[in-house]
Amino acid sequence: MAAGNLIDGRAIAGQIQNEVAQRAAALRARGVQPGLAFVRVGEDPASKVYVGMKEKACAQLGIFSETRVLPPATTEGELLALLAQLNADTRIHGILVQAPLPRHIRETVVYATVSPQKDVDGFHPVNVGKLMLGDPSGFLPCTPAGIDELLVRSQIPTEGAEAVILGRGNIVGKPMAAILCQKAKGANATVTICHSQTRNIKEHCRRADILIAAMGVAKFVTADMVKPGAVVIDVGVNRVSDPTAKSGSRLVGDVDFEAVQPIAGRITPNPGGVGPMTIALLMQNTVRAAEMATAAKS
């Protein structure tokens, strides 16, 4: 199938950001500017790039942002103290702690310290619990929520669909499964999670109407793993060596795109698929957090 089967994540993210910009403008008209704080520990090059992209999106949408950069030797206690300050700062409606964190800092403790009302990443145990219970008052993790928006806005039916998710991580795999099996619009799917211990993984994949690859293994999904006409969503970001590239390496997804695209009914490019949606949903969560905080005061 030709390029007509691409799911354009950039275009759909643009739709969402236009909606978010209007909501942010409505808040500013009431004297409230949505605010998002980024916290980065250390100088991880990828983290710098990701935070920079999110800062740019904030500026475009009229969202106030500030970035706190802490040295790699920052203790867990020092990071938690900063989060306590941000939790109490009324200018800040959302807090994002950029992963990865140094090994001596426990991510679970950090995520649990961010106020659930400011947890626009959707990683606080309260928000994770609300997702599992189908309580829409919580915040959904941005990447799986973005994937669900891709499906809904691309008019891909999920009701009764066989959805297979490759990967059981807390950031994408598990919450993606929880979203798709909800009794709700853009859900009602029959969900299978595959991982490193799954037997006959190829057979599971070939059964999928919707195949979501989030394993972090370069080009793991090959043509013989995809049912003709299936929807394929590639979440992976993997750096592989490439002597022809200026940097000596390049980024590829979890799907062998060139081989799978002719077989798939719909497929996300990588880049240009899931990535822009993650940022768009972060902006949406931040404006929603500001709206909720404003409503609570009135």
C-alpha cells in the first residue's frame, strides 16, 4: 500500500494544539496563564532535546514554562524539596520530571511526590489508579493517551478489535492496555500484552487488528509478524549505527517500516507519528490542570 496509509501524527498533533491554544487563551482572558515546570537532573543529551521541544510548544501555545536544571550529584532529598516548592507554587499547574534520572534517585518516589493535581505526566499512583478504575478525573500518561487520540481521530475502530501491545513498561505498555480495554469511546478492545517472556510472539502479532510496538528493540516487528490490513503504531526510539550519517548513527523505530508499510492498512511513520502526539497531550494535560485549579478556586 502506498503512502496513503500513513497516520500523520504531526497533523493530528497540530489539531490538538490548536484546540489547546484556544483553551489557554480563554484562561488568560480570565487572568490565568497555564504554567508548566520542567525538572531535569544532569546533562543527558536526549533529555535536553526533549525538554527543549516541550519548552518550544509551551511558547507557541501561550503556556508559561520554567525549567529547573539540577546537577547530576543532586540527592533524592534535594529533588523532593524542589518538587515540594513547585507543588506549592500557584503559577505552576503542571510538573514534569524528565526521565531518565540518576541511578541514586528512585523514580517511583519522585513521581509519587508530585501533586496528583499537577501530575501532567500521569505517573502518580493516584492517577494510575484512576486510569485502572476508569475514572476520567485523573491525568492519562501522554504517550498512550496520544496513541488513543491517533486511533480515534484517524477513525480507526477499536471496539471489539484485537489489540496487541509489545512491551509492558509503566510509561506506554501497561497504561496503553488499560486505556484500550476501558468501556469508553476509543476503547472496548480485546487486549494482549506481549513481552520478553511471551511464547510464540509472532503468532500473537499476526492476530492483531491493532499492533502497538513499544519494546525498545530496533526494527523488531518484521513483515511476517503483521496481518494484512492491520493498523501498526510504532512507539520505539532506538539509536543504531549508520556510517553514512553525519553523527555516525540514526534513530529507528521498533517496526521495520519499509517492509511493513506495504502490508499494513494504516501505519505511523517514525519520526512524525507518535512523538508529536506525546507533546500535544502534555500541553492538553497542562491546560486541563489549569482549568481544574481555576474551577476549584471559584
